[in-house]
Amino acid sequence: MNEAKKKSSILSFAVVAISLFAGVSIQPSDAEAASIRNHASACMRLGGDPIDLTFSIQNDSPTATAQFLCSFEERTFFKGDVVTLEVYAYDGTGTGGVSAMACESETTVAGGRCGTMTTSSTVNVVDVTLNPATTIWANDTDLGYLWVQLPAESSTGVRSAFKGYFAED
């Protein structure tokens, strides 16, 4: 084999090898899902009598519900791409339930909307994981947030608690 053919073969091999390596290394992996996980203390609290017990936020009011508005920061993915949304709570009453829903505020006009509310069973006093629908977040230009409501403290003094939330695309 003459010298020119050797150089041509080596150069061709190098180009193919570099192309294959570059193609493989820049392909995103399906296993690299973006996610966020936040504690309830990161949320704004409204109504009720919320008390922070470090491991959760509980509603200490015997008469009023407590609401939490949790911002949905879009740093690693867009809210419209979320396929899993989980709200972690403790349903401490047998008469009311913990509720959650995905909501958004419009960026161009006053107003907003929420998706379907998901509520825990009112007959069990247990840890719950709620999965509110995220279809309301399809418009990536609006500002998404999570709305969570805790019922009033039970007549026997047992409180419901909001622990936090998880979202993944």
C-alpha cells in the first residue's frame, strides 16, 4: 500500500471515529429526567394557623383551613413538560381532606386558572401522596404554582400537615 493510501485510510478512520464519538456524547439520555423537590417551608402560607415543626407545616387552627402557594421555578425544565407531580402530606382528620391542584397566573393580563383539585380521602388519617393533574401547565408562557390546602384541626386535636412536593419531566 502506498503512503498516500495509508494517510487517506488513517484520516478517514479518524474522521469516522470522531463523528461517532461526538454523535454519541451529545445525545441526551432518557434516564436524565429533570426534577425538583421542595419542602413545604418554601411555600407562601395563607389562612389557618400554620405552625412549622421542621419536618412539616401543620394547621393548628380548629376552625379555618390553611392554604399554601408554592412557586414552580422553571430552571431545568418547563412546567408544561411535567409528567409526575406528587404532593406529600398527612391527612389528620376524618372529616376533611388535604387538597392540591396545579395553577398558573397569566403573564399578559390579570388572572389565572387552576386545574382539577385532588383531595385525600376523608375517612382515613394517614400519610398521603396526591397527584394533581398538570394539564393546566401546557402554556409555558404563564407562571405556574402549586396550591395546597390543609383542613382545620380535628375535634380531637389532630392536625393535618403539608410536607412538600416533587415534580419530574
